[in-house]
Amino acid sequence: MSLLERIQSPADVKNLDPEQLPQLAQEIRDRIIQTTSQNGGHVGPNLGVVELTIGLHRVFNTPEDRFCFDVAHQGYVHKLLTGRNDARFDHIRTSDGYSGFLSRAESTHDAFGAGHAGTALSAALGMATARDQRGSDEHVVALCGDAAFTCGITMEALNNVASSTKRLIIILNDNKWSIAKNVGALPRYFNELITTPAYNRLNDDIERFLQKMPGGESIIKLGSKWKQETKDFFVSSSIFEQYGIRYIGPIDGHDQKQVEHYLDFAKNAEQPVLLHVLTEKGRGYDVAIQNPERFHGASPFDIKTGKGAPSAPGTPPKYQDVMGHTLVKLAQKDENVIGITAAMPAGTGLNILEDALPKQFFDVGIAEEHAVLFAAGMATSGYHPVCAIYSTFLQRAYDQIIHDVALQKLPVLFCMDRAGLSPNDGATHHGLFDLSYLRC
């Protein structure tokens, strides 16, 4: 029996010796690759969080402690460690299997359901505040990808953390990718935090020195003043610290010992803490590492080559490809035609426009509200914006469609991909309401 087959609950993960964890991580990766090769699914995101998720379940106690996974597409590892390594996992994302996301109806270990980006921090903050109000002592952890911080709702929650609770753990899972490559100023800022070697070297040297002293571990845990002063000397104080949140990182998200050390530190902190964890999308599967966008959410594929099944003869082209090529033709005739997408260039076909006419293409990140308002602003200036967003995600910009586009009768063209039912991704991704709310 493999190690993974012996895991029936998080308690079994805690009982493993540290020397056994690399084997468990490999077995989890093999299980995910094998299953997604048959059913499709979120390959790269899950392969990247194996050590991190193992660490979470070794340090904390679910369902008493509560994890909020942003989007929850990276929840396959969590499922495998919480009693769901069974036949239903073999059929994940089908009617006979588990959801491809987390669901409160599926397990008590799933503290909050999701499917869309940017929800974890607000939900976790609500849980932490409720805990404080009733006087209980469970831990609340929000696991957010770096792309989640391009969502306005995440920044709204960040603004409220320090004023709402003194105990919240935020994990910034930084793999430098959304579905496509991250865009905007915040990803560049995160990269600056990663690439400050002078501070990182000095910090490591001082911690090693303190660990050799009597009481040194206590000094490190208290986060003494020298640490903040040296950080301020080498880099401007972290944006998170300006929000009243203790920033710790960067942390190697594939070093199991280091991950568990810092999770335990955060568990005992007496203020909100953000752990900046660096992970590799597709870790352990070379094909996914080399093709991070394609293996973010993949169709069934051949494990050896990574290639999908060939289309049957006579299969028509994908709708998004037809749309993308058509938009290029229109944009070539009129330079005022522009394409706007919210982190989904390939999924909407706008990658074709990006390749052909990059100056007429805009990817605003996971920011649907901004995408629609941005389009409205350009429409007032004589441009013809084409806003291409999945139907399920466009509903997030309902107010902007009504208040900013429709009421002002601005010429914005909405191209909604994935309208109708979404059998594999389930209820959070159905595009059912577009016709109703667009008849405004």
C-alpha cells in the first residue's frame, strides 16, 4: 500500500515521519497527473502547491481550523488529504466524481466554496472576525495566488484586515502566473520583494546567529525591531506592513521543512501575518512547467507528450478562434477597434489579436469591473472596444454594464465566451444569466 493510500484524514498526514514526505508528495503528483490526463482539469496549479498543502495539514487541524482557497482550483491536493482519495476522485469534474473546485456540500474540510477569483481573503476575514466575536480560538488561513491580488475585492479585504482582527494568516502563493502571465504593477512589486538579495542574505545570517544563542528562537519569533529596520534599509517597507500585516518571505514553497517552520510561526503570531511563498506552476511534470498557460486548465492529454487528443476529421474550429481571427480583420481595417480581456487571452481568442496587433490589445488581469469601465472610458474617446470575457465572469461587472455603459449608451461590444452550461466546471461556471442582465 502506498503512503497516499494510507491517508484517510489529515491526522494520518501528521503521523508521517518527515523523511516520508517527499515520497508522499511524489505520489500525490502522480495521482493528479494520472487523473487529469483522463478527465482534464487544473494540472499546473495543483502540482505547484503539493508541499504547501501537506504543510498546512501537518501544522493545522481541519475542519476546526479553516482554510479558504482562492478560486479553489488548486484544491485537488487538499481533497486527497481529507478522505477523498477514492473512486470519485478518479472521476473528478464528471457527474460521477468530485467537483473540480472546493464545495461546502462535499466535505466539512471545505470551509468555503469557490470557483471565481478574489474571494478568499474577504471570506477568511469574515470567519476570523466571527471567531473573535464569539471568543473561540481556531485558526483561519487564506490561500491566495499572486493573481488574486490583481482583483479589486482582494485589495478591499486587505484594507480591512488590521481593523477587523488580530489573528489571520494569509498565504501569498506566488507562481508568477494567473491563467496567462500576470500583468500590472503588483506582480512587478512582488518580484521586487523576491529579488532583494542583500536583505535576504543579511536576514538569513542574523537568524542563523540568533538560533545559536540561548533564547534566540524566542527573539526571532518576537520579530524584534532590528529585523524591520534592516528590511527598511534595503527595501521600502512592504505594502502589507503598511496595511498592518506582518510580511514574512520569500519562502521556498517546495522546501517542506521551511514551509512547516513558517506556518508554525504564523500559527503562533499575535498579529495578522502574510507568508510570501514561492511555488512553481507544474512542479514535477516537465511538460506542464514548459507550458504553464496550457496546463493551467487542460483537456485530457497524453502523459508522455502532454498533447491532447487530435480532433476528429471535420471538427469545426473553436468559437473563440473564429472570434479572434474576425477581430483581427476588423482591427486591421480600423485602428480604433481594440480588444480587452480579463486575464483570459487564449480562452477568449484575444491572444490572436495580441499576436497580430499588440497595440490594440489589453489584458487587465482578473479585474472584470475595471475591464468594463476601462472599455467605457475608451468608448467616450472615439474607440470601439470589444470586451471579451467568459459569461460566468462578466456577471461580476453587472453594475458597470448598467451604470457606466448602458445608461450612457456607450458603444461597447461584449463577447461572452462559455455561455450556457459548464458540465465539467460545474455551478460556479455556468453562463446562465447573461441574456437576462444584458437586456437592460
